[in-house]
Amino acid sequence: MTRRSPEAERRDSRLAAPRRRAPRIQTQYYDPEAFGRFSEAIARFLGTARFLVLQTVVVLGWITWNVVFRRSDLAFDPYPFILLTLALSLQASYAAPLILLAQNRQEERDRLELEIDRRTNMRALADTEYLARELASIRLALGEMPTRDYLSEELQRVEAEIMERVEEELSQLRARLDEIARAGD
């Protein structure tokens, strides 16, 4: 039996044989929402006094251990503590993007909330204008002719009510944003 060249076999198999499907590579499912929640939990923990105290204790313990045992085999990171610097740099390199991701998610939630508040305010304004028109039409129907001064006063009163509502909403939003900012710090 004659042996054929590998190229001839490849060429014949490509033309004569049906194509086999390429095996599917199983990819892990990545849930961005779950990762976002995870990053927010990490960012929330990194911003606490508990974390700062814990990190301070670990760093002081690390330095103390390596200074006290500098002449023995128990010292694992002698001065200038390069391993400690590397560990802190690694922590910072992971913490910064997680914190930014958490801030971006919070910014998106705030933007959506402001949009909902804006729509609510627009609806309230439209309702108020509708009620003012209805009131004017009722007065006309009853024979009371609204005067220009009366309408002006009513519109000023309605405007004052709307501005008061808007200012209340803005103060509530500012308070929420201040709480969020304090929570993030």
C-alpha cells in the first residue's frame, strides 16, 4: 500500500468528507449585575473605619514582625519591606477599578432617579395647569367672569406652589446625594 502525502490526505478529506462541526467552547456566564453588586460591597467595605483600622493593624504587625525578627529566619520581608509595598500596590490596583465601577453604578441610579423626579414634576405641573383651566371654565359657566387680576393672582399662587414643590424635591435630592457622598467617603 502506498503512503500518500499528508497534504494529499488533507486535500481529499476537505473535498470528499463532510465537514465536522467545530467543537463549541463553553464560556462561563458572566452576570454584570452580580459583579456590580460585588464591587459595590467591596467599595462599601473599603470606605469604612473598620477596614482602615484592620489595614493599619496588619501593616504595623507586618513591620513590627520583620523588624523584631530581622536577624533570624522568621523575618520574611526585610527592610525596605518590598513585599509589603507590593501587597499594598496590588490591593490599590484592584480597589480603584472596583470603587470606580461602584461609583458609575451609583451615578446611573441617581440619573434614573432624577429622570423619574423630573417626569413627576412635569406631570404635577400639567395637572396644576389643567386644574387652573378647569377652575376658570367653571367660573365662566357659573357666570363669574374671571378678571385678569384674579387669573394673575391664581397663576402666581399656582406658580408659588409649584416652586415650593420643586424646591422640596431639590432639597430632598440634595440630601440624598449628600448621604450617598458621605457613604462613599
